Amino acid sequence: MENIKNYKAKQFNLSKLNGISDQTLEMHFKLYEGYVNETNRLTEKINEILKDGQVDHEEMPAYSELTRRLGFEYNGMVLHEYYFANMTANGAGDPDKASSFFKAAESSFGQYGIWKADFVSIGKMRGVGWAICYEDPSNGRLSNHWITLHEVGNVAGFNPILVMDVWEHAYLLDYKPADRPKYIEAFFSNIDWIAVEERLRPGLEARHTTSAK
Ligand SMILES: [Fe+2]
């Protein structure tokens, strides 16, 4: 196995979105790079402590703090990668009715409209965080979740399918803080449903069609 020491920031070919300015995106890419750098830096510091094969009493407070922060930085890095990758300048507000995502939303929520109302409403929740639609890898069921900061509320082992950043930095250059719903509307118009579709695990699709009735 290749020895992967450091993460590298991914490049996202993203501009000319609808209602989310290039200025916002550029600022946001820089913030994302900060999470990549911090993930690497914290990992290095933890490795430094572990070098002698133990965490001694004096090291424990620093080791604990570094390890707690690692969850924040790691999720900050990964969630931004999902977020940028599920947008495109050629986006569309809603998925195709014949798509696996649409079928999964219908079988999980009864109607696609209910899935959307849930996801959008989670995005409007007060606080700093994310709205994320996950797929349960055991049965293909979709569920929407509020994630506080980057790390509180992620469901272990679940597959992120659609990820929306609702931290204020995601829209503050384009909208007033109270206008988060306008940003959410803009986000929806830029969704890359093909990228979303590709995240669904193959083989679970049959379960939606048989469990939809
Ligand atoms: Fe962000």
C-alpha cells in the first residue's frame, strides 16, 4: 500500500454558478485548503507525540486537544470536497424523475417533494453547519441530517449523497445572513445530479423499486 502521508487540496473547476459568485467560491476554496493543511498539521503533531511509542502523562493534555480537533478539521476537509463536487454551472433544480436518486427519495420519503422539504428545512435551521442527505449502505434508504460544525451528527458508515454547506461563509458575500433561503434556492439550481447519482451504491437500486409500493 502506498504510504499516504499528506492530503493535497483538490482542485474544483467551478465558476459561473447561478446565485453563488466566483468571489464566494474562491474564498471558499481557500477556506477548504485551510482544512486540508490543518488535517495534515494535526496528524504530524500527533505522530510526533507517538514517535516514542507512548503518550506519557505530560503529553496527554496536548495529545487530547490535538485529537479532538482532528475530527473537526478532517470532516471540514471531506465535507467541502463533497459539497464542491455536487455543484456545476450546468446544474438543475431537481433530478430526473427516472433517476435512481428520485426513486430512492420517493421510496424513502413517500414523495420526492417531502424529501426536498426536509432537506431544505434542515438547511434553514439556525446554527452553523451542514445539511446532508445520506444513503444507508445496508438498504439504500435515504435520510437527511443536520451536522453541527463539521463533525457532530454524521452517521457512521453512511454514504453522503448530497452535501450542502450552510455556514455563513458559504453565502455571506452574496446574501444577507437572514437570506439563507435565497442561497439554498441558488444551491439547488446548481446541483450536479449526475455527480449525486454516481454516489449511490450500485446494487441498492433494485430495493427502491421493490420497496416503493
Ligand atoms: Fe464551508
